[in-house]
Amino acid sequence: MSTRRPSIQDLYPEDVAHCYGCGRSNPHGHQLKSFVEGDEVVAHFTPGPDYSSLPGFVYGGLLASLVDCHAMATAAAAELGGAVAGSEVSGSAVAPRYVTGALRVDYLKPTPLGVELEIRGRVKEQSERKKVVELTVSAAGTLTVRAEAVAVRMPKSMEQPPQKT
Amino acid sequence: MSTRRPSIQDLYPEDVAHCYGCGRSNPHGHQLKSFVEGDEVVAHFTPGPDYSSLPGFVYGGLLASLVDCHAMATAAAAELGGAVAGSEVSGSAVAPRYVTGALRVDYLKPTPLGVELEIRGRVKEQSERKKVVELTVSAAGTLTVRAEAVAVRMPKSMEQPPQKT
């Protein structure tokens, strides 16, 4: 029996696990996996060679996408609290689904392609339905991006797909 | 002989036309095309069904990516000025390449999947090397996203791919 710690995204309910950035049920997406590590949440991701902006550098849109999904996982982890802290993650926990209210990304320096990125998130302010998450991206140990996201508990209006008009 | 107006991205030099979001030379990317329309720059894009966040809604990372690339095209258009104004676009103009210094995206309401999005950009502040661009995304006529990007002229350090260490 595996004792591998589940990622936050592994704990999303099946009907909301199709996100292009981090849904385990989206075979064409990035499938980002975010893990609790102390009071931070950490993910690792190595962009494929197509994800360039200028030759040799990572496309800023991908960096925005990764911090966005990672921020929602960080917010979910904060709500779960003890259930996912340290090594005491329960694979039977269900992670709440947050959506992005606002995202701010500061590209401090170009991010090189071809190395593993480390994305770290930390909740800096929280209420029951809203979390403000600060994030960093590092490439081979060099900080290249700082970001901040406002994560909001998924509203009722998003529980069903919109009606086509 | 075609008289079709080129997009801003059609005017990027070949060696910097591989961006995942908007490079005409990246066959796996989104190939966003941005066109000057009066004092604004406009693009249309219909996300494929994989680009979901929650079922039926567009993934926020894609929206951030689209406004990011569109902002760089808007900045380039502003620098080109008359060369791309109205219908007087010259296919022989070369568009300068900007990179993103900072990006702020406000998700005003969920963006439905399956409809064409309209992305509009407008330079609100500019200097020789830096432009601040404000942007909107609308889905079937409904405003869903507001964004602002700081576009910076591509630095010398990005003219060559980074050296592997």
C-alpha cells in the first residue's frame, strides 16, 4: 500500500478536477502538483521546450498560469489546515476549490527554459471565503518571479456550467 | 496579391517569433493575432475545450496569457505609431519586441468556454522603453476580465538564449 503523500490537487473532488493548469483529470493540461511543506506549499515543474517567450526563456503566460493554480492549492491547504500539514496528509481529505479573483505577477528577471522551476506559496491574509497568497518562482535557485493572488471560494454560480444562450 | 492587414505579431522579426502565446513560428502555441483598430489593439480568440478551469469556464491562466501577449503587441503598435494605424499598415514594418515587467489581472466574473473572446488593449502611459497597457476581455459582449501590464523593451540580456550552467 502506497504511503506517498497526496498533492492538494489529488484531493479536489472529481467534478472539479479538470483545470488545464492543475487538474488530474485533464490529460492535455499541465497537471501541476502542490505539496504542503511546513507553512508553505511547494510545486516543481519543468516547462517543455515549446513554452518559450524569446528563445531560451519561459513564456510569461505559463508562469502566470503556474502561480495561479498553485495559489488556489495554497488557499485550499490553508483551509484544510491540520489535515494536510507536514507528513500528516490524509488521502481521504477533500480539498475545497478556490478560484482566482485577482492575480499580480512581477517578472523580476527572465526565467530560463530547460531547468526545473520551484514555485512556493504562502497565505498572508485570510478570511473564511478569501485568502491572499504570496508566491515566488525560482529557476535553479534564482528567484525570477514574485506574485500575489486573491483566492476566493468557488461561488455557487460556478457549480454548474453556464447555460448556452 | 493579398491586401490583408498583417497582425502586429506578423511583424515581429523571425528570430523572436516563437512565443507560445503569440508567435507565428510556434506551431504548438496559441498564435494570438492582434490588430490595430483606431487607438486600440484588438484580438479575437476562441479557447478550445481543454482550457477549462471548472467545467464550462475558461481557465484563468489562459486569460492571463492572452492579455499578456496582447499587451506586448499593443506596446509594439504604440511604438510603431503611424506605420500600423488604421488601414495603413505596412507589411514591411518591423514590430519591436516588448517583454512583460508586471501583469495584473482582475477576474470580474467567470468567463464562459465555447464562445469567442474579444481582447482589447490601449496604452495609458508610455516612455521610450516602457508602456503601461490597460486591457479588457469580453465574452459574447460581457466584460469578464480587466488587466494592466507593464511592457518593457526587450533587454539586451534576452537577445541570446541563456548559457547553460
